[in-house]
Amino acid sequence: MCAASIALAISMDTNCIRIALGTILLILPCLPFLSIAEVIYPPLELFSISCGSSTNFTLDGRNWIGDNNSKLLSESQGSVAAPPNTPTAIQGPYTYARLSHSQFTYSFSLKAGPKFVRLFFYSASYQSFYRTKAYFSVTAGPYTLLRDFDASLNAAADDDPGQPDILFREYCINLEDGQKQLNITFIPSKTAQHPYSYAFINGIEIVSMPPFLYYTNPDDYDGVPQTVGTLSQYHIENSSALETIYRLNVAGKDITGSEDTGMLRTWKADDNYLTTQSTTSVDFGRITKLSFNMTQNYTAPDEVYRTVRNMGTNGSMNMRFNLTWQLPVDSGFTYLLRLHFCELDPFVLQAGDLMFVIYIADQLVTNRADVLLWTDNQKGVPVVRDYVVLIPGNRKKLNLSLKIHPHPLRRFEDAQLNALELFKINDSTGNLAGPNPDPPLQTPKAPVENSKKKSSDTTRTLAAVAGAVSGVVLVSLIVAFFLIKRKKNVAIDKCSNQKDGSSHGDGSSSLPTNLCRHFSIEEIRAATNNFDELFIVGTGGFGNVYKGYIEDSSTPVAIKRLKPGSRQGVDEFVTEIEMLSQLRHLNLVSLLGYCYESNEMILVYEFMDHGALRDHLYDTDNPSLSWKQRLHICIGVARGLNYLHTGVKHMIIHRDVKSTNILLDAKWAAKVSDFGLSRIGPTGISMTHVNTGVKGSIGYLDPEYYKRLRLTEKSDVYSFGVVLLEVLSGRQPLLHWEEKQRISLVKWAKHCCEKGTLSKIMDAELKGQIAPVCLRKFGDVALSCLFEDGTQRPSMKDVVGMLELVLQLQDSAANDGVMESGRDYEDSEDVFGSSHSSVHVSDYSKSTGLSTTSEGDRSYGSKESFVLISNDVFSEIKDPKGR
């Protein structure tokens, strides 16, 4: 009976499988390989074609049929069937390929409806078809699936070590009523660079799917995807084609095609895309029987819904970080993101117990995600949420981020996700093809002996070094204004002449070897164990960042290796060296040296052991910083900014002061980094500002700057005031899920000052550590930096003096035993006065007798506020430089 059924299926449609519903029901009892899932969707049509082969075989739920002598090849002039010169051990349709220097087409007779179209490639050489010359396009009906596809480049960029040189692509294509045939055409891309290109394919699979699995059901209003960043909905029309980019079983294992719900989909584990920590995955097994009354039972295998990744119910520390996935995608396309949820936790009893916030591409899509609310308080009910997001760009790779954060009004401080699927939607021309990846960096041939540093150091310091080097990725923007143009051009010309691989040791170049060390490529290779991947601690558009060791492996450094095609070319490389080599301050990240030979552009920076300040304030499991540590860090940052404003020949305005750009070394000394947005300040005697477009980070931007487009050093002062509030509160400048009054940290702090309750914004970790008088004065400093009128803000020199006073007050209070540890700060005297909606620097001046103000102004501080500050602290307020 079984053999007859199989023979019947094989005999249909000349050497390819086309299984009707009745046939599937007939052969399922004797073909358990089709699916071992609890629920099976029986596909009406299933083709699995082993291209170039004359033999049939069964594997992983598929009956593979050879295409030789079949009627599927409707156009195949000159096509060749050949085995690979280097066979692969990977099972599947990879023992033969169909290859041709001319166009060839497969034609499939199909019924109307949506189909999975899957393409299988093994990038290898076949007879005289050399691997590197495979360069072609693929169309399916009106859609372009691949365009100028370089198989060898894509295989080299693929990060799946378990399947080397295997490429897989999956698409969803709908055949409208009246369409009875789908043509899949392979077209060699003949260009001047690729005159001998050819096209090839190892396997093709077509599987019918339910009509509204991914396409929008016009009768289901609730199932229409939400457009991220808007209140509108996005219909996935039947005329659309989709490409599967990711199908991830979150916190679970890989799920093979035979474990899917009959459609032979593969679900991968999410570990490679999760960028934040989470608890060990929870597997609820068979605790609760799943009930598919909110979605179809074939939507995903049961195992997807029985494993969940969450943050763990470990208390308030969970509010300090997100669950974050980073998904590389082609920019310039629209994407459908499907999130799968199922509540099985026995401790979550009713709606409202566990709520969380979801961000997609850093845009809020819901601030009250609640699985039990979605399922009417039903446990074990799978539910999906669909979102459509546009990733703008020019087709280059970007990361699409998914972030899930606990809701503050919740019983459990947790967030959760079971699975996700991401699909690219075709553009207006029917195109789904993205660009080829960049060529890989050339790997040096001779490995260098390991420096014997433990690889665990690399893991421990990932955030530290990645943060440290990010501070100089775009620093060339400063230098274009800082250097004399003639000198810079001479340097560029001379460096360009070094492209032959020679060194700069002859001294002919203007690169400042007297201020900045020149490393040979051999020294760099020795420092990084020949660019060993174990030494990589960060990556970006510029290339990889390595933790290296110099001086006989005694000194750790951060080594940034610019990759070919990086936005930082020779020009930026040279000017970055010239500028950074002239900036030297204890509180600025230092450039130690560079390497420019053998076509390598490499920069070497000091190593920052403790990473970014932000990583010690919130969204982290790092131990909390003490109040004294925070004060010392703030003073260090203020000194670094004051140096930029007053300690160099031309004032430098940083323009992106924030907690992620403040780095901490091994001794917790603070150093300012990331000069990518910096500008030279006003240079003429009569100039008071720089007219420029708005750049910076939301939450830190000087309102005067973004309203009037006038940039001054006081814009840095404003941003630093926001950092001071971050340090005091241990929270982000903007929290969109907070109640309206608390969304903006600055507005909340000002509101609390009006009420005399600044302690309400204080980090709970600091309770009992701050003397009340110190808290008052620290608040004075922060709010003086945040005046709307930039001329009323203190200079960074003034800020340094005021913060040093705050530290003195803290030390004095500690020595006098008046810390009032454990006391509620609301019970002490008002931190500030009341009845004021804004703070004015003139108020501080009046209380110290430095200047007079208009009648009616009152101070938030008491008369003794700044009695310890010398008369020159407010020197700029006395003489505001003509502003």
C-alpha cells in the first residue's frame, strides 16, 4: 500500500512530486518523515527538485526528484549537469548542479495561491565552471529574487560554520487566479568584469501554504500588521512577494523541516542575534496543553511556544537593561516582523501581572504588551503580533533592532518572547535582491604565536573596548576645520604614495611620528595574534576592533583595523592621526599610534577597562557606582570638556556629550570620547557662534541650538547638565513608557525642584550616601547648565569649580557625621525653594553678590550657596564675551 502510494506520487508530473491532498492523507501513515510535529498542514503541492541529478532520494521530510530528462526545464540551451569538484558532506541536493553560461528556466504547473519557493546552492567549482565566476540573477514570474548574485562572496560572508559554502534562500510568492504556471529563470550576468559568468542551482523546492499565513486576510481587521512609527496599518497584498530573512526559535534549539508543521520550514536558534544577557531559556514542556484559538495551529510548531526567553524575575535590576536582538538587513526595503508569544508561566496568573514595552528599530510600537490581555486571560494560547517597518538607506547592510523592556507598572519585572520571523517585502519594481557583501579582508598567511592572554579577558572587556574606540570613528569631521588645508593635502599625497606597502619610517610624510608612534604591520600582527578572531571585542562600519598587547605583551591596547571600502579613507585616516596626536589631556581618550603599510590602515588607542559610564548607571548588571565615584567622574568629564573649550588653539565644541561617550579606565578615571560630531568653535573676535545643522543625540540636545541652529560651547554645557542628572537619577534622559510628566528627565527634575523634592529623581542605589547639602548644591550645578538661554549657563571652567565644591561639601559632611544615612530626603529641608518654573543663573549671581538681576527674581539656592567658590568662577557671567 505504502509503496504503491509512493510510486503513484513519483509518477505524477514526470519525475517531480506534486502531491494532492488525498494523496498526502493516504501516504502520511507510512511516510512519517514528512513531519513529526504535533500538528501538520497538508500542502496541496510539493515539489522538491534535485537539479542536475538523475537519481531520487528521501531526506528530512522531502522526496527529492532528479531533473534530468524532465519536462521542468522549459529553456535549457547549453545547460550542463555536473557534480562538484569538491564534494560536500552536507546532505541534501548538493551532489549535482545545473549550470549554464546561458539563461535557463524551470517551469512549474501550479494552482492559484501562495507558495514557498526555496533555492539551494552549493558554492563550489564544477568541472570547468570555476567557483568565483558564478555571477547571475534569478527571477520568479514578475519578481527579481537575486540580482548579480555573487555566490562565492555570499558563501564567504555566511557565518554558519556547520554548513560551509551552502546557501539557502526562501521566498513567498502568490499565484493569482488565472495563473497556472510559475517560471523560475537563471540568468548569467555578463559584464566587463564578469565576461565568463555562469548561473547554477542545486535544488528547487515549491511548497503550497495556507492562504493567509503571511498574507493579510481582508476579513480579519485585527490581523493587519501595524506600521512602525505611525498609527496606520499595512496590508500584505497577494500581489506582494516576500523573502524570509530570519525565522528564529527564541531560546530554543534548531527546528528542522521535518519538525515543522508540514511546510518544511527551518527554525534557527536566536543565540547569534541576541546582544544582551538573558536568563537560561525556560522550557515548559507539556505543563499546559496548547490551545490554538487565537491563531491557526500550523502557524508554528508547538515546541516554539513551549520555550521562551525572558529576563528572569530577579528584582529591580531587570529595569536596568533590555532584551535586545540585532538583525542585519538590507537597507532601502520594507520588512514584516512577526513576533510569537505564548504565556505558560505558572506564576503569571492574570492580565497585568507581566507587561513589557516593545521597540522596533528604536521606535516604540507598544508600551503595554501583555500576552494574557491579548488572549483574554487564557494560558497556553499562542498569539502573534505583526509589524511592518521601513529601513531607509541605499541597500547597504544595517541592523534592525528589536528591544523588549519590562513595564514599570507590573507585578513581574520581566519581558518575554517565544519566536520571531522577519520577511523582506518587494519594492515597487518587484525586486527583492540586495547587494553582494563586501569582499572579506585578506587573511595573513603566517600565524603568530599567541600572546598567552586569556580569551576570557576578551569577553569581559567587550563593552569597554567597543565603547572606547567608538569615540573616534568619525573624528575626521573636526580635523577638516582644524588643520591647514595645504599641510593636510601634502600628507594625503605622501600617504597615498605609500600604498605600495612601504613604511613611513623615512620621515618624509607629514604624519606626526614625533607625537604619535608608528607601528609596523608585524608589531600589529604580533599584538593581535595575527588578527585572531578571539581578540575581536567590537565591530562597526569601519571594521573590527581588537584587544591587543604591546610592549612585550605587557600593555593592553584597543586596535581599530579599517576595512577596505570603509567610509574612513586615506584622507580621514591621516587627518584623524594629525588631530588626535595633538590633543593630550588626562580626561580625553588618547591615540597611541597608527600603522599604514601593506594596504592596512590601523589606529591604536589606550585601552579603557570599565567601558562607558552609561553601562554603570542603568540597563546593566554591573555593580552600582558609589556617590563619591560619580562625583569624581563628573569632575573629570568637566575638566576634559574645559580643555576642549579653552586649552587648545581653536576651541573645539564636542556636540555629542552623553553618558555613552564618557569612558572609564582601570582606575575609574573618566575620559571624553567620540569626536565624530565635533566642530571648531567661533574663530573671529566678533563671532559668538557657529551656524550649522543640528547634530547630536536626542535627550541631550541644547534647545537653543536646535531651535536657532547656532552652536556654541554652551551647547556642551547643556548636554553635560543632562549627564549630571543621569548620574544622580540612574535613568535615561527619555523614557517613553513613563507617565507624561516623567518622560523627560530634565523636565521631571525641574518640576521636582519647583516642589522642593529633587530627591525623588535620585537613584535608589544612592539612598543614604548623599549629604543633603551636597544634593542641594549638585542640583544647583545641574540646573544651572540647563538654562534655556545659553548665555546664562556657566562655562565649563565654572562647572569644574562648582563640582569641586560639591565634592568638598560631601567630604565635610562625611567627616562631620551628618550624612543622615537612611533618612528620607523628603523629610529634610526643601532641597530648593518652591513656586518657580525655571532656574536662572542670575539667581546664583545675586545670592553671591556677583551681579544684580531684575526685581522679583528669586533664587532656588540659599544665600550661602557658593561661598566657597572663588571670585573667578563666574568670570564669564561677568564678561559674557559679547553674547
